[in-house]
Amino acid sequence: MENDETLKTYNKSAKELAEHFKGVGPRDKHIKQALELAGKNDGTAHVLELGCGDGRDAIDIIEHAETYTGIDYSSGLIGLAKELLPAADFRVCDMQNFDYPTRVYDVVFAFASVLHIDKTSLRDLMKPVARSLKAGGIFFITTKYADTYKSKWKEDIHGRRLFYYYSPKIITAVAKEYFEVPYGEVEQIEGKSWTVMALRKK
């Protein structure tokens, strides 16, 4: 991640932000959707989650997966995740510097996490994620929506965070070398517009 101030906010306000994230609602629908698209809704999936935060989605993912690894660049949030699920594989790591293995995962999730990296970084991320996926594997992304690419600072009681907004068209363009798009839509989640993408490894 290129923004130190965003990271400081997540570390400083980890507990408060984790409580805030609970209000966003569960993602079980998207978890099942990704596993079905990968042909791995039978409990045998090997899964990586980028930006796992406090582990709230890991609870549901682990129920449907054989193996799970969650990474986040915030040590504060990873600390909370380890408290929540002590037996799970959580690691403090930036998604842009993670040592992606080769053809290990069936699904890579990025729920509300690539919204903290710019378009060039997102394009660069596609190659290592694709390498880490098995043939036909799914990279599932949710991110803040805007019709045109833009960045925006948000400042609240927790601190300052930098967000990047993406449309399905933009993500399709940056992913096209490595992925096809079985699903790409703008969905209303808790009254806000989100880009929801399932990218299948070519």
C-alpha cells in the first residue's frame, strides 16, 4: 500500500473501525457466488483473502473452505482477527508485496480492500494474483463505485483514509490480460453503490 496515513488510521482505530464494519452487513452471498463460479462450493476450496481486516468475513469463508489464508497490512486489525479466530492463518502483509505462490488458490477475495490502491497498482496486482490461482480460479473484488476513476480522502473520527473509486469497466480493462469477467455489476449495498467483480483466470 502506498498510503502511510491510511495505514496509521487503521492501526490507531482498529477496534473502532472493526465495530463500524459490522454495520456493513454479511458477505455470505458473494462468498457463495465466488465459490460456485470456481466450481468449489463443496468445502474443498483453497482461499486467500486480501485485506481481511478483523476477520469478520473469514468466519463465513472458513465454513466453506478447506484452507484459508488472510492477509492485511494493518497489524492492529490482524491482532483482532487472531483474537476472533485463533486457529486461522492470518498474516500482517501488504497485498502488493505478498509472496504469491503458484497455482494454489481456487478463490482470492478482496472485499473493500483494493479501494485503497491506485489504478496502476491494481493493474500490477493482477499478474501475481492470476499466478496464484489454479486454472479457472476466481478473483472476487468489491470496491467503491464511481462512473469515472477518482481518488478521495475521507476524514472522520477514526482519522484520514484515502479511497480509489472504480467502475466495472475500469476493472475489466486493468484485468483483461489475465482475466475474463463472468460477473461485473454495480450493486447497492447498505444504500451505497459498489462495484462487484468476479474475474476468472484465463
